[in-house]
Amino acid sequence: MSSSSAASREFDLEPADNARLASLCGPLDANLRLVETRLGVEIRRRGHAFRIKGARAAATESVLRDLFAQTKHQQLTAEQVHLCLVEHANERGGNGAGNGNGQSGAVIALAPAGHDAEQEAEGAAAGRRGTVRARGAHQREYLANIQHHDLSFGIGPAGTGKTYLAVACAVEALLSERVRRIVLVRPAVEAGERLGFLPGDMAQKVDPYLRPMYDALYEMMGFERVARFIERNAIEVAPLAFMRGRSLNESFIILDEAQNTTIEQMKMFLTRIGFGARAVVTGDLTQTDLPSGRMSGLQHAQLILRGVQGVAFTFFDAGDVVRHPLVQRIVQAYESHEMAREP
């Protein structure tokens, strides 16, 4: 049952399951208060009956219905509420308002081992546990580009899911045997510190640069399974300098933090792509650690590869940030500052 006026909505969430309603509302209605704050509305509840007042009452109803659908399979957290709000905000600014049933975004399914990858819909990838949802039009475009192009670029601020989604697609491709191995690459830029002064051998020196990619793999596949794949050389994580002279066939290759590559390094990496391979390059041009005055290889590639057949670009902005809401506001503040500095 649902009724509405210009600035209010009344509806019931069914079935009237107290456990699911408690998950939706959160401790002391914390989830509802978060939705109220972010959307500028007032939410009143009696049992499974909800009344919303405010200019964005219709959007709030859509968010609550989506969140309630998610409670069927999981306990809601503040992070999931935030991600749902981000997705609905991007839907309004992207390709429509979603369908209100929790299926408005593409899903990367992280299923148990042995899952039949052929049952996955387009925009999905098989892995270990849970699901990763594409939040908004830019992430859906990014997944489609990865699936349909041999070389894809994801460019935008931190926290927009560029690397995480690319690793999920790589895991799905490996488990479904579309590629024989995953190669994860990052440039080991010194960023004000000299590697020679760090303790340990070369592997220990570069390990901190590669740790974020290990973390994504562990989350998707589990520590022991990742260790087995690394031992069999089906997963390789290496600094960019180790790629010279190689030809990578039947591989899913990801170059992360590509804003820290030089023009020569980017060209070297792109010419490593072999037959049956797929490559994804991610980076944030506002966070380069290259010496002042030196052009980033990512920026240069963006200029010369636009329009090249088989190459796709996805550009993210502050509205796509899926981390803590403060991160989104920080990114927006930096973007506004940079725009104000431009002549």
C-alpha cells in the first residue's frame, strides 16, 4: 500500500518482518537518521508503515524499499546504507532513477568455487563470497568497457571503485578459465622517500606498493586460495619495472596507480599485451607523485589513445566515490579549489 502527495509519501514495507525492519532501521534507528540527513527528509515509522515528509520523499521511498530488499539476505550496516544512497544519487544524475527493487545496478557475484560462470548475467563476475554492485552509471559503463574492450582505462578520484572492480573482473575471468593468469602491476614511485634506505631486499622494499592489490584479492578469494594461485604462478603481483621485455598472453593485466608512470613506462606496459589478453589501467591524475614538470604517462595515453579501436575510457568524478561520505566531500573540495585556481 502506498499513497503520496507533492511533499510526502506513505507506504508499507511488506512482509511485516520485525527482524528485517530492525535491520533496516539500525540501532536506535541510526540507518533511518542517516537517510534523513543525506536526503533532507523526515521519516516516521509505526510498525511496517512509513511516512516521509520532504521534497525528496519519493527518492527516500525508493531507497528504503531497496534497503529493505537487501535485508532479506544480509544484516544492513551503515556502509551499505551509504552505498545505496550513492547508487540512487548516481541514478538520478545518470541513466534514470532505477527500478526501486534493488536491481538497479550491475552485480559482480562473488560466488563459491565451482559456481557455474555461464549462469552469470552480463556485468557479473564469479569469485569467493558475497556480491559487489556497480554503483551508478559510471561503474556500469566501466564494467561494460572491461568486458568488451581489450584495453580499458578507468580515470578518476580515489574511492570510486576503479581498482576493486577491475580485480573482481580479473578474478571472474581466471575462475571461468577465460584467462590463464592475473598480472597485477603498480609503479614503485618513491614519493619523497628513497627505496634504497628502506630495510629488506628488493621484494620487501616494493611490497608496500603492492599491498592494496593483495588486499583486494584476499577479500574476493580468501588468503589460502590466493596463496595457492600465486604458488602456481596463476596470480602474479609485480612492480612495473619487472614488466620490461615480457609478452603477456592469455592474461588479465591490471596497471594500478598509473598516474605515476612516465610516458616511456606507459608505452612499455601497453606493448606487453599479448594474444588473448585483457588489460585495465587505473589512476587518478590529481595524485601524481612524479617529479614536478614531468608529464604522467596516464595523461599522455589519454591524449593519444582516445578514438583508437579496442580502447575504452571511463571517467569517474566525486559523485562516484563509494567510501566514507567525508571522502566525497574532500574530493569535491579539492576539485572546487583546482577549478578556482584555473585562469
